[in-house]
Amino acid sequence: MNIVIRTDASSIAGTGHAMRCLTLAKALRGRGAVVSFVCRGHTGHLGALILDIGFAVHLLEGCDGADATGEEPLAHSGWLGATQAQDATQTLAIVEAMGVKPDWLVVDHYAIDQRWEKRLRPTVGRIMVIDDLADRSHDCDVLLDQNLVAQMDVRYGARLPASCRQLLGPRYALLQPGYAERHQRASPRKGAVRRILIYFGGADVDNLTGRSLGAFLRLGRDDIDVDLVVGSGMYAEAIRRQAAGRPNIHLHDRLPTLAPLIESASLGIGAGGSTSWERLCLGLPSIVIALADNQVPIAAELDRRGLACSLGFHRDANEAVIASKLAEIVGNGLNEYWSQQCLSIVDGRGVQRVCTVLSSAGGAALRNRLATAADEGLLLEWANDPATRRNALVPGKIDPATHGQWFGRRLNNADGCRIYIAETTDGVPAGQIRFERFEDGWEVHYALAPDFRGLGLGRQMLEQALITFAADVGDALIMGRVKGDNHASLRIFESLGFDAAFDGKSQIATMKRQARARLAQPIHEGS
């Protein structure tokens, strides 16, 4: 794939947009994609860093805004350094000069909307927009919003094309690859607070870092260590003087990742931006302060769900307010449940999911393996997906205890049940296929993972599972039962040679055919 990313970093907008795009770019490069960046040369741009990491970067020159007449501004128009028309013209010239039509254009910028995207549409294959605000319309094929806010599923409403695929919530958070591995071994925090991490991003223009350090110093707790990520902002020297002579205050700068500091901390203090998902992924309870308007609903939802303690907007969180909340948490100690809830929300595999969506737009190669005990949580998550429950013969939500007992019985009964997990070639789970013995044959059930729907993979997944099953078990009668209004599944069964018989009373179609190993060679691992 050839992919172009349009994003910016600056002293005003911060570095979060560019850094998450870099995480995505590195993961895509690992899958063989050629990725290049288009950025404007703002003060604080990350062009040199992007280049050092090995990506081509095209820096846009400044504009005078002469053609701004008639262009309705956006809330963050000042972040672009040009009008949308000017920026689109400059970006278009760069894309055309590449000589290759990009498969994807990825846009991560609060100052760009559908007007810019429509200008670029004819020169690229598809467009993915990364957004957090839901305050403007987009012309895109995929929209990624990794945040957690109230009414997430409906907040974009009519702002997107009907065909746009939405990737919503922190399961798609663009975290560095190491977080997924660290998540697997993370332990819930409990008891006394021993170490605190303070980090407010790369553009802490209101000095929340210094304010939080001051709040901690009010406690007089020399027995608690504090990790402080300072950076090179305007308050850096003042913070260094504030921490001078205090051996329990540890200053850090230019870190490649926050993961080790998050991992070793008992409690975090930070903004309500993208670092929230890093803290959640490693189970770190946190005090969150919103640095910008768009972080307010995120912080509020984290607080409502018991995932963080929100102190609201930064103007309301003075040193005394922060100190009071710190004293309360330190005095009471940490409840293990808080940390467990954090760990349950983000697994660190979001970038893999997004890469899979981008690389699977034209189809994906799948392989099968037998399910293991480690797949219990994944299968429960898929089973309780709203679309899966709507198409299920028994539509009610499944509780974890019931599912655990059900899964354990089937996993230990190879003669009566076979569960296969379909995966992409790089190990991302794409769906499950289950064969259960009945009378003189087997009943098959299958479901694609939510991330893989709409890609035309259902038939491929079921066909490969039938081949694998026939190779494992031998000739057998296979039966599937499908709701009469589930037309997509009916078509898949019929295309694979199943004969349908409808029950007129319940509108359930019974699909039957003989499974034979001679259909094709199986793509199979794990049996």
C-alpha cells in the first residue's frame, strides 16, 4: 500500500496528533506499506523526528490567507496556518508529484473538514479521518475516533457519508506496540500510593505540570516518589527549580515512550487526551484535568465510569483543588477494582485493528487455529456485540459466568465440539467458527469480528473452516440454522452448496450439506 498522512504538530496544537500518526505509520510500514507525511512548518513541527524515523515528510510553506473570502472557519481554523483551500491546493500538488495514486489518505487535523477532503478525493483511493470532536462534516470512507465519551455511537450523526465505516472507542486507540505486551503482564494497583507520574503532554502552556507538583509538595510526603516529564516547554526551567534538592522528585525529558513510567507508577496525574488510553492500558488509576474543550467530555466519561477522577477544566483545578484530591486518594489508598476497570477497557491492540481495516479494504488472507482457554474473553466480547445478538437465534446478552461455563465444557469436548479462530496472517483475530455434534452430523455457527464486517470475508472464513473441519474430522453432514431475514448469511451458505429448508412458523432456515476434505487445501494452524 501507498499511504499519505496529513497531520501537524505545533507549539499551539501540541504533538499528540503527529505522534499517534507516527505510531500508525510505523505499524503500517511493518506490513509493507510505503508511508509519507505532509505537515506544515509550524513552530514546534516534528518534521525532523519524522524524517529520522525513516518516513518522507513534505513541509508546507506558510500562506497569507488571501483566498479566505467566503470560507466559513472552523473552531480550530487557526491551527492550519492557511485556509483549507490553500492547504488542499498545496497538498494536492505534493500528492500528484508523487506519481503514484495513494491507496489511502489519512487526515488527522481539527482544522480540516469535508471541503478539503472533497478536493483530494479524486487523487486518492480512499480517505480515513482521525477525529475527536464530532464538530464538522467529513467526506471519508473510514472515521477513527479512539475516545470514550457519552453517546459515542450516535454523536457523528449525519456528519459522515452513509457508507463510512466508524471505528469508535479506545479499542482502536493508537498506542505504541509495546503497550499490548505490557498489558498482558500488568497487575492491578492496590493499597498505598508509592509512586506518582505527572505528565501533561508536549504543549503544557498552562503549566499544569508545575501546578500538580506544587499540589504534591503540599502533602509533605517525602516517602512517595514522583516522576515528572518536563520536556522543553516555556515552564521547564521553573519546574526544574521547583524540584531542585528533592531526591524523591525525578525529572525526565525526551522519552521514547511513557510505558515504563506508567508501569512503575501507583497513580497518575495528567490530561484527558491520548495519554489517557496509555494509562488505562497499563491499569494506572489517574487524576485527570482537561486542558482543552474537547477533553472535557472525555474526562467526564472517564469519571462517570470510574476509570479516572476528573477535576474538570484546567481553570477550575488550581493547586489547592489538586492537593485536596491527592490527599484524599493517598490517605485512603487504592482500591484494586479501580485499576482492574482500567485494564478492562484498553488492551493496546488498537493500532493492529486499524491497520487491519486499512489493509483489508480489498480483502484479507485468513488462517484457522483451534480455540484455547485464552480466547474466552474474546469470544464473549464478540458474542455480545449488538449486531451478533440481533442475528442470534437467542438474542439476549450473555453474562460472563454463563459463558465461562459454556466455553469450558466445549473446549474440553473435542469429540462433540470444535471451535476455530480465524486470524489474519499477522495474528489479528477475525472471527470464530464452531462445529457442534448433533444426531448424525454437526451444526455450524460462525461470526465475524466487528472490525472485519463489510469486507466480504464471511464466505472465505466459513469455506476455510469447512475445509479444515473436514480434514480434521472427515466426511460429515453439516447443518446451519439462519434467521430468514439474515440475507447475507443465507447467501453465504447457499454459495457454498448448502440446501435450504424453511420452517414457516419460526422463519428459521435449516441449511445442510456434506463436508468433504477434497474442496481445497486447508490453511490451518494449531490442530
